[in-house]
Amino acid sequence: MTSFDARRVRADVPLLRRKINGRPITYLDSGSSALTPRSVIEAMSRYYELRHANVHRGVYVTAEEATATYEGAREAVGRFINAPHPNDEIVFTKNTTEAFNLLARSWGAKNLTKSDAVVLSVMEHHANIVPWFQLRDEIGFEIRFLDVTDDFRLDLSNIDEALRGAKLLSLSSMSNVLGTINPIKELAAKAHQAGALVAVDAAQSVAHTPSDVTDLDVDFFCFSAHKMLGPTGIGVLYARRELLADMPPFLGGGGMIADVSTRGFTPAKGVARFEAGTPPIAEAAGLTAAVRYLEQLGMANVENHERELTADALQRIESHFGDQIRVIGPHNVDRRGGVISLDVEGVHPHDVAQVLDQFGVCVRPGHHCAKPLMKRFNLAATARASFGPYSMTQDTDTLLEALQRAVELFG
Amino acid sequence: MSNLEDLYREIILDHYRSPRNRGELESPPALRVEGFNPLCGDEIVVYLDVTNGTLSNIKIAGTGCSISQSSASLMSAAVKGKTLEEVHKIISRFKQLMTITEGTLEDGSEPEPIDLASMGELAALAGVVKFPVRIKCATLSWNTLVQGLDEIPA
Ligand SMILES: Cc1ncc(COP(=O)(O)O)c(C=O)c1O
């Protein structure tokens, strides 16, 4: 049994000691990027102070250590998401967005033809929409969108029809706007039955719920380190071993080849084929530390903690503000994470965020890179508050105080 | 420290709550210009009627935050009924207001101090420069107006 104490997590995050506009920072934007604990920052410093060297090339001690650090991250990430063969399945990218671009340009370009279909949903982040449109515009396959119901859930009423003849179902496991958690395991089984592969945008869910690609039985799984207490600049594409072995390279250059001559090149085997150029080595060290940190907290504990915070916040927002503030997302915490999108009556999200900033409260205004979803609910933007493992009810207290000021100022 | 009251002055809130010259003009004959802020999704539509070198009528439509909406309203009140020459003067003074904190101009010279008293209600927008990310909200309608004026045949 792991122990969980949000106050200890808070103490581990240096940035949370900052004051903004004279008040302690209230960081409610973990859905955009989660704050880094000291152990992650130190892991990256250790690389630069002791082991800074390029990977996979040198024979000297520090170069070997750098390589071990980098490759160790693959093992750590594999363990964290329960990938059976990390060394053949975990590809490091820049972020979730690049992971999807890699997937589309490599697996997609090789396997999709004019007569195929890819199934997405209206609640997807642009990262899981635009790369498919880009490829579609070249190849000409069909893109189908699962709708979202009025109570902010995936509309599965015509799922069988949508999957008929589809080659890929690509869905987010948790919406970055609604907080909705999608039933990936059930949908993956359905998709496989229909002959489609399954890709998951786990950018939001990975830091808030346990991830298990083996149990979910999915084929591709994409996420970013910076949303799981890790550094910016490194992301992950998990691809099932058999599928990855058959995927052509995406970016070309050093490190991804077996051989190059004046006539052409042969790509390297395995994951190296997808990692052209010097990879994010310090970031990989940071990612390993973030994985260890989350493992020590226990992802089930993190999930429980954030569920309690979310239930409390939803209840208090509703009882305090009534119709003045509408929550754009499920109203109960069943299959829902700690992302709370707000529509404040008569106050534009930018103004909401501006007033909140005065209280040191960090929330995100905007369309959250999910324009089809915004359109579905006739919104230009929302103000979004999102929790992390270091969040506590005192953050919600300050949020409510600041929201009250916004409502008064513009009311 | 910049205060909320610097940004959300009473005049700004007033123009946000009761925007002036809100609506549409039949186009043509009126000129219709759209402005867009792709980052926040704000959009503005400016309708212009120009007769004999005078901006005889202006209407504003669209949606946005309090700063973009009130700035559009203040702009419409400031330029309506003015000659194009006067309109251009008002625009350049407003632009100065939005850049004043940057200290030196692109050519290295110091900007001339602005006579806020001469700017009437527009001076209420002076606080926006303390909130750099909001400058683009305040300038959206003005840039749209400039775009419209550029389309008018000389
Ligand atoms: C659901 C979801 N998918 C994809 C992304 C893109 O992540 P990144 O910007 O790290 O590529 C995000 C983050 O904004 C997200 O929330």
C-alpha cells in the first residue's frame, strides 16, 4: 500500500511556493501542464552535471551512462503503462502531438487507402484530428466522428455502424475540456471485433488514472511527459510490437538508419527507426523520475484524491453560483476526471481568467484546441480549472472567492 | 503591481454592458469588414458608411471579451461623424496609447507623451498596456477599421 498525502506532494513542487499578485499561487491548470516536483528537476540537473554526453555513439564512461539513462526511461515508461515489451514498443517523441503525427504519417500512410475509414470523436483535441485530416487530404479516406451527448458523454448509439469497415478507432481516454472519461476497454473490444485497430490519446488520463495498455488491449497509446509531472519536450508513442515492426520511419536522419550509401538507406530495426537525431536525453531522465514519483504516490490514490476534489468543487460551484455558472462537463464524478470547464453567465472566459489571475489563480481560457467540441455546445471558449495530485480544497476555496469577484465585477 | 481596476475601468465596463453603435448596416452600400482573433475565437464585424470624406455611420457586430467589445464601442463613438482625416488621427493616437510602455519606437526615438486629456473616453483604455496579452483584444476592432478604410477608394 502506497501512502498519499497531497500536502507532501505540494511541498515537493518548488513552483507552488511562488506568490502571484501578493497571494500564494493557486495552480489550476494541470490539464495544460502539470507542475514538476524537485526529484524530476534534479534528475535532469544530474544528467547535465554528471553525464552530459550524446547517446548510442560514444564508448567513454559518461556516454555509456547517458545511453543507460535514456534507455532506462523506456523501461520505466513501459512499466508505468504495462507495455509487455518496452524496448520494442515505446517510442520517444516531442509530445502527444508528434506521436499522432508519427502514427498518421507512418502507420496511416502505409495502411490507409481511399476506400478506408478512420473513426474519431467530436471531443478530440486537435492533435488527434488535424494529422488525420492532413493525411486524408492526400490519400482520400473517410473520417467519421462519434458525437457527444447533451450530458457530455460519448454518443455510442451508432457505434457499430461507425466502426463498420473502419481501419482505426482513435479516441481520447479523457477529454481535456469536459473531463469525461471514455470506456476505452469496451470500445477497443468492439473495434477489434469490427476489424479496426485502436489508438488512444492518453494525454489527459495518464496523469490522473492508472494506465494499462495490456488490460485495455489497445494498439497505440500517446501521451506527453509534461502533463504527468515530467518535463516538456518529450512524449511517448506506444505501439504494439507486431505493428511497430511493420511501420516505416517518419523523420529521417542520424540514429534511425541501419545503413546509408550514395544510393539510398536502410532504416534501423525497432524503436530506433523512429528516433532520428539526438533525442531528448535530459527530458528522458526527468520522465523516469516523474514515473517513479507517480508510482510512489500510487495512481489509484491520485485518482481517488482528484475525484474527491472534483466532487467537492462541482458541488460547491453549483450550490454557490446556481445558474450563474454552468459546468461544461458531467455533473457527477462517475467516469469523470478533474477538469472543470466553466461558462460564467455574461462574463467572457478571458475576463474570468483575468480576474482570477489577480487572486493568483491560474486557469485557462479558450477553446482548448477542441474547436469541434466547442461548436457542438455553441461556445467560443470556456474557462477551465484542472487539478493535479498537489491540488487541495484550499485551491477550490480561492477559486470560488475569485469567481465571486468576477461575477460581481461584471454583473 | 497592476490592478484589475486599471484594466476594468468604469467606462470600459459601461461600454461592455451597453455597447454603442451596436448592430448592422445594409451592405452594400455600407462597407463590411471582419476581424478575427484566432487565439481566443473573438470576432468582430465593422460596418462603415463613408459619404463625402466623412465616416457618417458605423455599426459593430460580433462577440468577444469585455476589452475587445468595449474598445470597439469606444472606437465607434470616437470616430462616428468625423472626417476620414480626423479618423486617421484618432487611430494613430490610439495606437500610440497601446505601445507607450515599450519605451522606444522601432526607429529608436522616444515616443511623444500622449495627452490623455485630449482623448476623452478613449483614455480609459490606457490601462490595457499593463496587461500585455490583452492588447490584442483592445486593438482587434481598430485593426478591422483600418482594414476597412484601406479598402475605400481614394
Ligand atoms: C487530450 C489532449 N490531447 C493532446 C494534447 C496535446 O499535447 P501536447 O501539446 O503535449 O502535444 C493535449 C494537451 O493539450 C490534450 O489535452
